[in-house]
Amino acid sequence: MKQLTASGRRTGPARIPRLAALADRIDARTPAHRDRALDGLRALALLAVPAGHWLVGGFTLDADGGLHNASPLTTLGGLAPASWLLQMLGIFFLVGGCSSYLSYRRRTGTARQWTVGRLRRLGRPVLGATAVCALLLPVLHYGFHVPLATLHTASTLVVQPLWFVAVYAVITALTPYCVRASRRLGGWAAAPLIGTVAVVDLLRYGPYADAMPSWISLVNLLPGWMFAYQLGVSWADGRVGRRAAWLLLGGGTALFATLLLVFHYPLSMVGVPGADRTNSHPPSLLVLALAAAQSGAAILLRDRLARLLGRPALWAPVVVVNLSALTILCWHQVAMLAAAVPASYAGRIAGLTAAPDSVGWILARLAWMPLFAVLLVVIAAFARRLETPWVRTGALRRTAAGVLAAGFVSFALAA
């Protein structure tokens, strides 16, 4: 039987009353000025990160029982188009730029105070996660006899997503300059950034590539990821409308296709072990073409998404994901490792510790991903507190956490 809620809406027979009541409370507590579409886009981009890493993050098992990184993209090139859907960092930076502009405009203190506050919010979870993992290393090695190779692999996987937080922190600190650029150039403020990446790509892949220094690609690191962030600032500033969004969608799609079909850029948006070229480390022009198309689509769909998220049942999960943003980024690899490391003692298991070299492995990995999600939820229940201000933590403890974090990163880089 269907029941009527207090607002007169009918609920389905399978709807759980407690969850429905919780969703209604979350919906009622949401401020009227909250931009639900931005939060929805951010949640979508956030969930794409663990989904992508879990799908292409395979392992091989050596003779001593140690785990080593491997990717199904090495042997299954047909999987590359999936990375076009799961690479949503362009959306994340777009929303980040938009949200930062709105927050910067509402600030009550100086620009410096605003920047310091934002950087602290980004730094606490990263520092906490790496410090905790550093403490776990000797426990796992000496207490549970986890092979050193496995610990190196695990450390690399944990540190790997944190480059994103570091780059995002640098770009966030440049928000005041992005705002000025938007007020002077409008939506065209992002043009010099994509132009810089295009020039660098020409230098490193063009006819004179052999004469270029190896570090030239690093020039793309900041403008490559700042492109979508600047678009987000201009969008929030009212300088990017629907006409510009259609231009971004059409132009980005055309450029993406041209780079793949004419200039033979790598198909995968993520790095493939053993490949000569990569699109994402640092970002190539193909990444920006995808980001442009994604940004245009996001801007065009904003109003429709906002209406859709007016439903409490859809809005509540979005709120939960956004509140756990950095927890998801910092701990999703740990969730996968929490399943793979114990499984390594049982030998080669499809989708976990067996080599990712077949379609069967992909199907097995998809079957394991719900377990990874459950483990992430369990870990997040404890790790979520690292996102809150460290009110009772003195300078000595913060320094100790910093030393532990630095040691953990060094251990990972040494691998």
C-alpha cells in the first residue's frame, strides 16, 4: 500500500520510513540560497574518482606474496573510452572555481584570511590521512608480516590522489587573481591558459620535440588544471552564459575528436603503465578539450539538475558526499587495499590480486567494487573527524603529524 507523507506526496511501498524522514530533514535544513546543482555536480565528480581508480587499479602478485601495481589498460585498450566518462576533474575544478568565487565574494575578512581558511580546510584531512597511514606501516609490517613490496605499493596508491589536492590548493590560493582576470576579460580569461597548454604540447610533441628539455611538460601543470577553475570563476561572475556554454561544448568536443583522430593523442585519459605518452600527468590539450566540453554541458544542465535535486531522496546523498569530499579523496584507495591485502595471502584472486589482463578480470572487479564502497563507508565513519577543525590539537601534535606525513610521502616516492 502507498502512504501519504505530511506534504501530501505518495511514497512507494519499498520506501523505508526512517530514510525518508532523514532525507526530509536534510532537505528542510538546506538554506534556500544553496545552489543544489553545484553540489550535485561536485558529488558526481567526486564519486567518479574512486570509481575510476577502482576500475583501473589492478595488482599482480609476486612469488613472495607482495602486491605490485598493474592496470587493465595495458592489455585491454578497449577500456580507454571509459576514462572519458570517469575523468571528471574538469567538472570538479569548474565547480571549485564557481564555489570559491561565491565564497570569496561573501568573505568578511581580508583576502589573505579567506585564503588561509580555505587552505586549512584542504590541508587537515590530507595531513591526518598520511600521518595515520605512516603509523600503520610498522604495525602492518612487523605485526602482520605484510611484505615490504605491498607496503610500497599501498603507500604509492594512497599518495597518488593527493597530488590533486596539492594542485587544487595552489589554484585556490590564486582565486583573487582569477576574480580580477574574470572582471577584465570575462569568459575569455581562460583562453590564455588553454593557449599555453597548446603551445607546450606543440613543443613536446611537435617536430622539435627531441630538442626540448624533459621538464617542459611540467609547464602545463598549473594552467592545465586552472583552465576549468577559471571558467568556474567567470561562470559565477556572470561572464559565461548559455551561448558561451554551447561554444564550450561544441568546441571542446570538436577539439577532442581532432586531437584523437588527426594528432593521435593517447586514447586513455589516465596514465597507462609502459606508455610513452600520457594525457594527465601533466595534463595535455586533450584533457582541456574534455574539460571544456564537460563544463559546457554542466552549465547548460544546471537548471535542470537543480530541479531534479529538489527531491529530498536525491538531495540527501548529494549532501552526504559533499560533506565527506576530502575523506573520499584521501581514503578510497585504502578501502580497495583493505580488501586486496588480506586477499593476497590466499593467492591470485580474479578482480583482486590476479593480473588484470582479461575481460573476466573486469567483470570480477566490478563485482568487488560494492565491497570497496562498503569498506570506504566504514573507514569514513572514523576518518570523517579529520575534516573537522583540530581544536584540541596543540603545536607539538601538529608538528608530529607533519613529520609522520612527510615520512610517509617519502616512503611512497622512494618506491
